[in-house]
Amino acid sequence: MKTIFDSTIIRSVSLKNRIFRSATWMGMAGANGCVTDAIVDVYREYARGQVGGIITGFTSVSPCDGELPGAMRFTGDEHISGHRRITEAIHAEGSRVFLQAAMLDTYVPDASGHGGLKIVNDLTHDDMRSIVDTYANAAARAEKAGYDGLQIHAAHFFGLSRCISPLYNQRQDEYGGSAEGRGRILVEIHDAIRQSVGKHFAVIIKINCSDFIEGGLTERDFLVVCEMLSHAGIDAIEVSGNYTSRTNVRAGVGEAYFKEAALRLKSRVPTPVILVGGLRSIETINGLIGEEGIDYVSLSRPLICEPNLVARWLAGDTRPSRCVSCNSCYHTPNHQCVTRLHDKDA
């Protein structure tokens, strides 16, 4: 039976357990999105806490993207050395690291060569090609910086999430008109990345199982797009959804709120499935992995609260996460847990 602490491989990336740190906005980057000492320290702490795979926070890969104060960027070769500091710190502690490659919205070069925002319906075929090339170029840089893989961010109504949502995409060409059409750009991005990196570099994706809003992406659409990506050879799929970070989640209460969609996906594709959302107890996680067939889980707020959570569980202290889902961390500098801040001040 599979367990939380199994060693596994995604493509050629060896993972010491089945736990990922889910990409989390931290707002700690310096000028022009550069990597700071504080960012490196946070990732090093997660790795020391025995998290198997760490997915970086939202990292803009488009030089035309909108302003994101505090967000990391990876838009040119000048960022490679800073990101190499992240990968070296994490690898030194025995964990693996994936760059979350994201776009705030569908920004593309305008006539002046700077960024211009276009709604999905107005993107030209050249614009689509530009977006695909942006991700391929980012992946090549990520590999040079030492990342083990890259996660395409297609969730939470950011740029690519809008491309696949019928709420934003009413196109009637090959990039719209159906779930297959709306998902086409994700397959093209995947294929372009695979051509730009070596065979050992893993390519995964984060995607909404539903937009949870009238007129948005449905679970049926999600399944269709994920089947396309699986057929294309994506290495893993992280199942998320809009309206994340729900409150009043604790061990045995409200856990794993995207579970049913993830299980339906798992029944339809051979691709490894990563489940994020409201996971607080080792019992729930082991049940998902050992009994229900989920391949990996991804944690955010529990690791903000306890960066050493996985190490604690591994040492035999299997009490649930201390996280009470208050969401106060989203209103503190650098997304810190208010409980930890209080403990430091005490």
C-alpha cells in the first residue's frame, strides 16, 4: 500500500516523500522581481523540514506582465543567478524544486515593445505564439538555474486560467469554442517546453477543477483538458480550484475539498495526480494516498504555520497540523503565520 513517506520518481526527478509545498504568494521579492536572502531562507527552511518537492511561489515569466509588487520574476537571463541560489539551497537539504511559471494576465508585446493587456478574445495567433514561446524560454532558463522541473500555472483566474475558462474565452477559432479548443494553448505550451529542455526536466501543471462560478470552467471541461494534457505527456497534474484557502478546516472537518474531482481525474488518466486544498492530518493524507489512489498531496498554509511539519510527522509525532485556517497569514508581511509570530514575540 502506498504511504505518505514513499520515495517516488516524477519523470527523472527523485522525491523522498509524496508531499509538495504548494506554490504560495509571499511578496518578498526585491526590485524587478529579484530573489532576496529572505526568499532563499524560506525555501531552505521548507527543505530542512523534509518537504519532498517545493513549488516556488507565483513567478512571472512574461516581460510584458503587469505590476506584481513583491512577486518573483524570471523574465531574462539576468534572473538566472538569483534563482540558482534557490535551487542550490533546496538541493543542499535533499529536496527537489519546481518553478511555478505564471502570468498575471494575458499581457503581450504592444507596438512600443512594452506590455499591453488584451482580453483573451482579442489575442491574435501571433499573440498566442508569443505566450507559448514565453513559457518555453522560461523553462530553458529554469533548467539552467538548476530547477528540477516547471509548473505551468493555469489556475485561479490568472492568465492561462482565463484562456481555458468560457467565462473569459468566447473565441470561435481553434483556441476556443469548446473545452478542447480552449485547452489547446496548454498543450502547445507543454509541447514547446518539452522541446526546449532536456529529457530529465519535469513539466507539471496546476489547474482548476472548476471555476465555481456561473459561466466558468466546469468539472467536465477540466477533465477534457486534463485528458489532453495527459495524452501529450504532462508529468503530473495538481488539482486546485477557485476560492481556495477556505476557513474552518481542521483535522477531520472540511479537509480535501477538491478530492472528488481529483479522484474522478485519477480514474481517467495514468498521469500522477497531486491534490491541494485543506489537508491537515496525516490520517486523511494516508487515506487519500493508500486507499483512494491519489499520488501526491500539496500543502500551503500548514507549512506556513509549521515549516517542520513533515519532519515532525516523520519523527513519529503525528498530531495534525497546528494550522486553524484563519487566513491571517495573508494579511501579514511576507505571509507569516500569526501563531508563529506570537510565539517569537513571547
